Amino acid sequence: MPLYIALITLFLAVILLFHNHRTHPGSVWISGSLVIISLLNITHYLSFTGVSVFWLALTFNHLTPIYYLLGPFLFFYVRAPLSDRVGLSRRDAWHFVPFLLHVVGMLPYLIKPWSYKVWVAGEMIRDVHNMVLIPDLSLFPVEANVTLRPLSWLSYTIFSLYLLWRFSRNYPAQRRIRFEAARPILGFMAAFLVVCLMTELSYTALTIEYFVKFDLQTPEFVSTPWTRITSAGIAIIPFILLLFPQILYGIPKWRETPELEPLKAASVPETEETAHIDAINHVEDTPVSGQTLEDASTKFRDLAERIPAYIGTHQLYLDPDFNLDDLAEHMKVPKHHLYYCFKDILNTRFTRMRSEFRVRHAQGLIDRGETDRKTLEAIGMESGFSSRSAFLVAFREITGMSPLEYLRRNGSSSA
């Protein structure tokens, strides 16, 4: 399997974890799955190409126990979006039993000297089929380990597909939010699991071919259709997540939590800085996807109404780096709940609302005559824009005129 596929997948997994671990800890599971897939492919590449005895000795067999975590991690990932909860319970401990058993089974190999592991790597490079002949790799038969891993992944993936099917069938009756908001997420999750299933089936077939055709040479083994299908599937999986990252966050279900209580008291003081918030808040009379807001969840509607009030009260938009992750952290609500509120209730984008707040703030500064001692560019920077061009584009988009035109019109009207 091409090394670059494994390295790209590993890189994307790290990026995915870095950008999502704060606002959605459940992304740890899918990132962990991608890391395991990458390490497995790297080990296979080293085993079949023989490019480095050292790196093969370092990776071969040492990483084998974590391969048993791929199935559980995939299941935990699927369960998190469907339940809108992350974390583990005591009942989840049994998912780690195969991993722990394999750690125990590998102890004889782990205590072997480095010279023995280098010899094992050399034997693997000489003929990859020597893996079943080398002693002391594990307390358990190599054939059992190599076969049980893909069967475990298949079992978890099939069960995850079953959970998705059962959720899709029962979810409309829950009426916590409209089913239309969940449908795209469920569709992409199904596509993701189907790709995983096809990849695992081809990998299982590859494993069977390994044992059946024991005289199959390495070049022939690498060029088999199952190897190509497996490589293609592994390459596609991370890109599905990049194309539709919402499947990382899940389907919002309202739950009363102590963290949300303070938001109920959030209000917008009638100051000059927040005088334009009513123009930004579209909640009261905007229909959503053919439905009125009365048809939507009251709790999510209340949260949506608090979003502009919270941003305006705390003036979060003045920070040039302010983003949706920051808003989720400030309001102590999941990021995908905010995403749902913006898309399906407020009927606007977060970036649009942020730009409106910043433009209204700049308008307020201009109206107060701040241009007598500041440039328009300085006013834009003070309003939260990161550059002069961003200020000009946003100002024209929101008001229909440039900041200079607004200044001239405001000056003439004031006169």
C-alpha cells in the first residue's frame, strides 16, 4: 500500500484532532481510528517493500495491540454523534479486553533484545510469509491474531451501521429537533461507514489470500485487487470527514445542564455599541425551511435568540480571531448546537453575523466623529477586522457603500 496514503491520513488525523478536541471531544475517537489505520499501513508498507530493517523492527509487532482498538474507536465515534454525548462508561470496559489480552500475549516478544527484533525484521523482508514461522511473536497463534483483527473491525462496523439504521428509523418520533436537520448528517455517516465496510471486506479478503496462497510473492501480493481496493478505501475515508465535518459534531438534542442556566439571563444593554443588534437578530419572524419557528424546538429557539445577545453583550466580535469554536467555549454549549441554530433557526451564517456586528460597531464610531482623530482603516481594525481589505469588503456587503461613502453621507446629514 502506498506510503503517502498512510502519511496523508496520519497528517489529517492530527489536524482533525487539533481543531476539534476542545469543542467536540468525540472527535478523539475518529482521529484515533485514522491514526491506527495509518500505522497499520506504514507497517504493511515496511513489511512488503523492505526499505528499512530498522523501521520495520521498530513498528512490527510492537503496534499490534492497538490495532484491536480500531473497531471500538469506530463504534465510539458513531455512538457519539447519534447520542450527542461523548465519553465512556464502565460498561465500555469490555471493548478494551482484546487489546489488553494482546498486550499480555506480546510480553515474551517485548522483552526480547533489540538484536532479535532486527533479525525478525530481516526475516520478514526476506519473505513476508516467514511471519507465521517466527517463534515468540505472541502467546497466541499468529494466524488467529491476523484473522481476528479484520473480523473485529467488520463486526463493529456492521453493528455501527445497525445503530445508524435504527436511529434513522426512530429519530423522527423523538421530535427534539426537525428530522430534516439530521438527515444530511445521517447520510454522510452512512456513506462513511459503507466505505469503511468495503475497505474492511477487501482487507479481510487480502488476509485470507495471504494464508491460502502461501507461495504468493511480494510483488504479486501488493498488486492484488484487494490491495488496491483497500488502499483506495483508506484514502477516501479521511476526505469524507473533510467534505462534511458536521458528522464529527453529531445531531443536537437538547438537555438541561447547569452550564446553560446563566445564559437565560443574558440581555443586551441599550447602549450605543449595541444599538444595531435588532437589525442582526432575525429570529422573531424568519421562517425556517418551510416551517415557522413555532414548529422548532423551543429550547433551541431560546438558545438561538441568546446568541446575538451574548455576542453583543460581551463584544466578542472585537477579537480578530473570534470564531465559532470560541463562541461555543464562551457560551458553554456544543459547537454543533450553535451550528444548528445558525443554519436552521437564525437562517444566517456565523461569519455573516460577526461581520454585521463589526460593521455596526464601525458605523457607531464613525457616527460619533471618531474619524476626526482616527483613520477609517484604524476604525476597521478597532472593530475587529483583521485587514483593511476585509473591512472594506464587509462594510460594502452589509451597508451597500464603502466606509468613505458612509462617512461623507453621515457628515452631510449631520451638517
